[in-house]
Amino acid sequence: MTTVLFYLFALLAVASAILMVTRRNIIHSAVFLITTLLATAGIFLQLEAEFLFVVQIILYVGGIMVLFVFVIMLVNLDVSLHLIQFNRQKYVAGVLAFVLTAQLLVAFWVGRGSLNLGEARAMDPKNTEAVGQALFQRYMLPFEIASILLLVAMIGAVVMAKRRV
Amino acid sequence: MPGASVLPMPIDNYLLLSLALFSIGVVGVLTRRNVIVMLMSIELILNAVNINLVAFSRYWGSVDGQIFAIFIITDAAAEAAVALGIILAFFRNRETVLADEMDMLKW
Amino acid sequence: MSNTRTNEGSSINTTVLGADEIILNMGPQHPSTHGVLRVKLKLDGERVVGSECIIGYLHRGVEKIAEHRSYQQFAPYVDRMDYVAAVSNGLGYCEAIEKLLGAEAPPRARVVRTILTELQRIASHLLWLGTHALDIGALTPVFYCFREREEILKIFEKYCGARLTTHAFRIGGLQYETYDGFEQDVKRFCEDFDKKVDEYETLLTENRIWVGRTKGVGILSAEDAIALAVTGPVLRASGIKWDIRKAAPYAAYDQYEFDIPTRPTGDTYDRYVVRMEEMRQSRRICLQAIENIPAGPIMARIGKVLKPPPGEVYHAIEAPKGELGYYVVSDGTTQPYRVRVRPPSFINLQAFDKMAQGSLVADVVAIIGTIDIVLGEVDR
Amino acid sequence: MSHLIPPSIQPYVLPVLFGVVIVAVLPLLAGYIVLLERKVMADMQARLGPMRVGPHGLLQPIADALKLLIKEDIIPVKADVFLFWFAPVLSVTTALLAYAAIPFGPAFQIADLNVGLLFILAISSLGIYGIVLGGWASNSHYSLLGALRSAAQLVSYETAAGLALVSALMLAGSLSMKDIVQAQYDQGVWFIFVVPVGFFIYLVGSIAETNRAPFDLPEAESELVAGYMTEYSGFRWALYFLGEYANMVVVASIATTLFLGGWLRPFARYQDHLFGTSVELLDIVPTILFLGTAVYCFWLAPKQPVQIQKIVMALVGGLCLILALGMAGALFAPDAVRMGVHGAFWFLAKVFAYIYAFLWIRFTFPRYRFDQLMRLGWHFLIPLALVNVVVVGTTIVLQQNWEWRHPMLSALVTTAIMLGVAAFLGREDKQHQAAVEVPEP
């Protein structure tokens, strides 16, 4: 069952990721990115990371992507639909991306044998509590730093979006 | 939950999925002209990383990887907010969201 | 959008748009433009940076029709201008022609005219209140308002057989004698009505959201109001005490005591308060008038065929929406040479641009509502 | 019966059954909420409301649904066809998906998730796409403005509503919907009495989230015609409507579960028995209510003007009678069944009470303006919700560590402090308003 779910979600994620990159209409791109993110959330669930599943949906899909869609609507340009969607160095870029992918695949293939991960261990069934404990005890300082980062980003966004500073 | 003790499938599958998403994201960033699509491709790359982290976290039976994934999502939120702010400001002045038209160092 | 004529000097320029600006066409089919008004808004986000009222969708050439009808024949047409205050329209027209003839309606007719006109004022204000509240999102007051308006329309129906376009008055007086029980009907309505107004006020006057939506919205200063020739409650809400019923009394208004409510600021809330108070004052006039309707004839002796001497006359009354004027030119025949109407809605609508500058889309709706326009009168 | 089903799919049977029941019943329920709304509105506005289809308009929802089904489906020429088709579907799907974690009774739940509440919040936060994409795809200015308003509004009020829920969560100590109700049973008090301010914030936030008046700006008919739904007609429009009402039930269910004790009966700990039988005294209330309704229907039936209406009225009475018998029968059934049936009754009763509050507010207040709505959200509700979390958290710690034992006392203190804060924030709001006011000439 879980295997089937994984392949389902993986297929959905990859297919909509490809569609996202190739679509002409930005809002369609955004919709396909949302689909990818939801499929990823499904994979998180399949990996028993319930809390992250919820965070992915609330924050990524319900928050960040709404922001994207909002901005796309604000800058909605029918003109851009008829323009060339890919830039001048697309062939060079494509080759480079292909080379990078190939490198990673090779690294993956070579490292496959040598990587010794040891035995897989069971997950704490109370995922939310475990994440909470870790977040507020072991990772307290990074957590606070992240909150400062968000504050800074917020101020930055407000300043950027303001008409006259 | 049944089967909670072992990883449901070899970790390779997750890594390959992550690799595929990452590559697609890289292609998107490098080839598209529209800045918003480029940003979305970056989100895709971050997402691919998250899959890796969570898969390993599940493998080790520890939540540390998930914590990192949460931090990455936080970071993505901050990045999106600032970047979209910049895009809006730019659009207001130049009325374009195409990367190769953003070639003036001032406006 | 491209082939519309644009007024000279309007603040909107549809060809040059900023990056954030869009053009929004409100109407002519829109739930809150009170008919077929079309408002072209230039928006920056939701903020109005320019506006233009495009009218004429209901133009029927009423003034031109007048030139081909006899004086009596034209009287029913005026009911179709401000169709929610038909009685007031009729009063203005009849008195204008009487002035032209040099005749005067008998005292009984004048008192009955006053009562009916004041009832019509209440009915018109009730309709305004209901729709205005509906525009701002209060769904309930409109039904209460219609409940009371129904009472008034019933009185009209009993009196002359029609509810909306009544054609209640005739040149020279009244066609019909009042029906049996007219006094009781009016009295009963007026006695209850004060409590009903209180009821509307509990729903709205101190409602936080209502106050927030209307206070400081669509401000029209006294100077602007005068410069734009605004009249009626809109003018009085800007702090100017001007009411034709007091300034140049007609019908029987000189016999009754009533106050002219004014407010200082000239915002939407003030206009609301002024109209609410006007309803109470109208009730007061009705109560005074109903106590003492003089006996006597209801029609002056003016003959069957009206042939006013050549000349011209301007007669204005205080209609529910403002100064309703008739300028009639006679060439001595049975048909008017020219009838020009000064409709209060049309003139007051000019203030829209002034009020709407810098407001939000939601305010535009409130402002259209607060001017209290009837498109039949604006377009004629 | 259970031995007939192979063990491999046994755990899925009951959830699938519940799912089918919910998906089948919900559209009907939504239709009847619309009827309820129209009837309540009519009552408040001194008129009768729908009276023609069926007795007292009881069949009106079915007629409406039929009409919408056979209406012409119009797609604007310049619309984005794919998204125009997709958006209403998304709207309904997300609304229905949220029901997966809602406990209608102790046993009547599709899945008792560990993160149940968060799951519901997450799924309902997806509903915004139905609105935003639909508004964009219509290619109309009204729709676009409605969609933009909606996006901003939902993001703002979700924050306040979410923070309000945290106060109840801290009391329950769990995210599982079932455990939250159980905690209210164990502590012997519904959380609305412990954190009334949190409930109030959630009430306001949930009205805004479901786009209901006085926060119905995305579809304000006097300004934006119908907002994001302007270009929709026929069945797509009906889907949006279904989504909206399904969402209302979702937020009402969340409020019921977190603040109003879920499926718990009022005075759930009071367990006096009826005349020595095993029946608890208060458990007969549902039976009596249904019996009363049945009698009323039978009394009304002969008074209906048309023959068919008499029959339908009698049928409704019969339905109520059957329900009353079911309720009575459940009293003597095994515990699981009794709890399930009565739990579902109380749960739905509370949900409808909450929805009634929605309707009442809708017909009483005018609509907020967009900037006022934002100011209310960001300057009043979110700070209030934040302080609420801090104060409630402090009280809980005090209770646990300093033997501050009396829960109602701490609730009183908390509420008093919160009301003070609310007054303070509200006062600031007034100052702001005063600043805009124009001086008298």
C-alpha cells in the first residue's frame, strides 16, 4: 500500500514539476507547483512525518504559494503570454543542467555501494510531540534565529512593497 | 501504525525522486525568463532538499531532519516574501517581470 | 470601453494608466447604481483616483414630449421622472402652471397637497434608507422600510387609485376629494411612525460598523456644495440651512411649524442623520395639517382648456431629493413652448466626483447611495 | 458480519462507509442550511420566506438544486477554461476533505488523526485557491478584485483564528479531535467557559474565513456584484455555494469540538438515572425534542393548503417520529451505539447553534469596508489572540505548579484580564477613528 502511494505521489510530483517549468502561463505554473508541493506533502506523510505534512500544506501551499499567486495577479500581464518564455542562453543552460544531473546521478551510483548507513531505526510514533520537543529544546537557538530571520524578511518586504519610502 | 519499525522502501527511491525534482528546478531557474517562475523553481529545489532530509530522518528514526526541513520552509517563506517584494517594486517601476530586461543596475 | 464619449475636464483619463491602475466599469447593470447609472472608475488597487458618471441610459426625452402635449396632458409624464416621489413632481408641475396662469389652488387643495407631498417625502426617504443600508451591507432595514412605505402607498392608492405614478394633483387643485377615513389613516400612520424611525435608528445610528462605513466618507464641504449647486438633504448635511419650504413657501407650508435639520460635516453619516430627522419633521407637518383641513372647493376655476398668456415662469419646490424646478415658457397656445426641468438628482450627481476622490470602491457604493439619485430623473 | 470481510480490508470498511455517508448527506445538509438561512432571514425581516415548494418551503432546496443542474453552463470567451473548470471543484473538494477528521460522535469519525486539528486547518487553508483561481480565471475585474480581497482576508483572519484555537489546545494538550473532546469531559467543563475570549476571536475569525457578512467583502453584492463568483452560473456556481456552506459546517465543527464540548451532552458528568433504569436522565432530551417536532408536524399537516403539502408535512412528522424512536431505542442499545447516536445528535445540535449565530450576525450588521476589516484583523484580533495565548498559558502553568486549583477562578481571572486588553485595544481603535474625523466647521 505505502509503496503504491509513494509511486503515485512521486509520479505526480515529477510530472507536475515538469509542467510547471514548461507552462507558458505563470498562473498555470503556480498551480502545478502547488500540485508538486501537495505530492511532496503526501510523501512526507508516507514517511510518517505527520507534522511536517501539515506544515508543508499550511505554510508552503496555504501561505507562500498564496503569496505567489497574489503577486502574479498583481503583475498580471497578458502581454507576457505571447513573449518567448525561455531566455537566450537556454541551450547552454540546458546542457549545464544536464551535466549537473548526470554528475549527481554518477555520484549517487558510485556512492551507493560505499555509503554505509547502518540499520534503519523506528520512528517515534508521537511525531508532533517529538518535533515540538526537539524544536523547543535542542534547537531553541536556531528557532529563535529563524524567527529573527522572519522578522527581518517582514520588514524588508514591507519596505520593498511600500510606494514611497 | 503497522510497519512503523522499518523504512517502507529503500532510501534510494527517495533520493532519486529528490534528484529528479532538483534537476527540474535547476533547469527552470536557468532557462526561464520570467522571474516569478525562476523563484518558483527555487522553491522546487528547496522542496527536493526537504524530501531528502525527511527521508533520512525517517531512516535514522530521529526528528532532526524534520527540524531542518521546518527551518528550510521558514527560510523559503522569508525568501519568497522579500523576493516578491522586490519583484513588485521592480514591476511598478519598469513594468516587466522578465529577468533579461532587468539589465540596468539602477533605476 | 473605447467608444464612449468622455466628458471634457473629467478627472479620468483612460488612455494613460499606471502600472497598478485599472479601469472598472460600474454599471449600467450593477446592483448598487440604483438603476442604469454607469460609473467609470479609475482604480489604484481599490482606491479611486478618477471617476466619471456616464448617464443617459434612461433618457426618454420628457422635456421634448412636453412641447407636443397640452398642459394637462403633460402632467402624468412628470410622475415618470422621479418615480419614487411622483407626488412631489406633480406638485411642482401643477404649481408652476398655476403660476403661469396666475391662478391659485383653493386652501383645502393646498393642505391636502401638503399632506400627500410630505407622505411622499417620507416614502422616498424610506426607500433611500432601505437601499442605502442594503448597499452598505445591512440586509434587514430595507424590509422594515418597505413595510412602512407600503402603508403610505396604500393611502395613495385609496386616494387616487395608483401607488407609484400617482398623478394625484391637477392644475388648479385636486381631481378627487379625500376619501372617508383619510384623516384617520394618515393620523394612524404618523402616530406609529415615530417609533418606527426609532427602530431603524437602533439598527443603524450607533452601530459601530455603520458609523465606520459612513463617517468621514464622501465629504462635501459647504463651499463645494454651493459651487456645485447641490440642494436638498445633501446641502443641508453640509451645514447650510436652505429649504425652499421655508425660503419661498408654497402649498401650505407657511402655516406649519417644522425645523430644518442641518449637520456640520457633510459626510455620508451626516446626510443619513439629516434624512432621518427630515422624516420626523415630515411626520410633524402631516400631524399638524391633518388636524385642520379647511373645508371648501378643491379645484380653482380655471376652465377646461388652458391657454396661459405668453410668458415664462420658474417655480421650484423642495422635493425629497432637493430643489425641483420647472421653467415653463408659454407662447399663448394650449401647448407649452418649452418645459425645462431642474431635477435635483441630476444636479446633485455632479458632486459625486468630488465626494469619491480618494475613497475606496466600497465607499463609491455608499456615496452613490447617499446622494439619493433616481435615474429616471437624472436622464429624464 | 465482520467475519464476512477479509481482514486485509477490514480497517477500511467503516471509514469508507462514513465517508460515503458524509459525501452523500452533505449536499443535502448544505441545501437545508440555505433554507434555514432564508427562513431565519425572513423571520428577522418580518416576512415568510420560501412557502411554495413543499409545506413551508421544505422542498425548496431540492427544487433549487434541480434548477441549478439544468441551467445553461456559461464559460466566458476569454476565461482560462482549465482553471475556470478546476476552481469550483477544488473549492468543494477541500471543504469535503476536511470532514475526514471531524468527530461527529465518539465512534463516528472517518479517521482519528494524531494531528487532526492541524489537518483540518491545513485542508481548509487550501480552499482559498478555489476562490483565488476562480476569480482570476473568470477574466473580469469584479472577479479579480473579489479574489484579491479574499486572498488577503483569508490569510489575515486565519492567523487570528489559529491563535484563538491555540488557547483551547493548550487546555486540551492534544491535537487529536477525539482527545480534545475527551479532555473536556475529563476536566468537566467546556472550554468556552474557560477561554471565552478565545471563542469570541474564533467566532469572528471563522465568519471572516467563510466570507460571511459582515466580512463578505469577496462577494459583496453591492460593490463587486458577486465577487469571484460573478462569471459563474449553473452547476459550477452551485459547487461554489456547496463549498461555502460545507466550509461553514467545518468551522462550526471545529468550534464545537474545541470550545463547545463536541459530542458531549450538556452536563455530561451528571449521571442520575431515570427511575432505576439504566437510562440517564438527560439522555431522553433528544427523544423528547424529536417527539415534540413530530407532534407539531402532525398538528400542522391538516392545515396545509394543498393536498401534496399535507402529505409531505405528515411525512416529515413521520421522519421525526422515526428519529425519536431511534433516539429512544439507542438508549437501550449497547454503550457504543448509544454514545454514537446521541453524540451525533448533540454535535449537530451545537453545529447548528453556531451556524444560527452566523445567520443572526449576517442579518444584523452592515458590511465592513476593506481597510476597516484589515484594521480589525491586524490591530485588534491578532494582538488580542496573542495576549490570550500568553495569559491562558500563564494560568495553566500557575494551576499546575502553584496549586492554583480552582479552574473556574482562573477562568474568571483570565477573562477579566482579556476583557481589559480588549478594551485597551478597542480604545486605540477609536482614537484612530477620531483622527480621521474631520473637524467641525
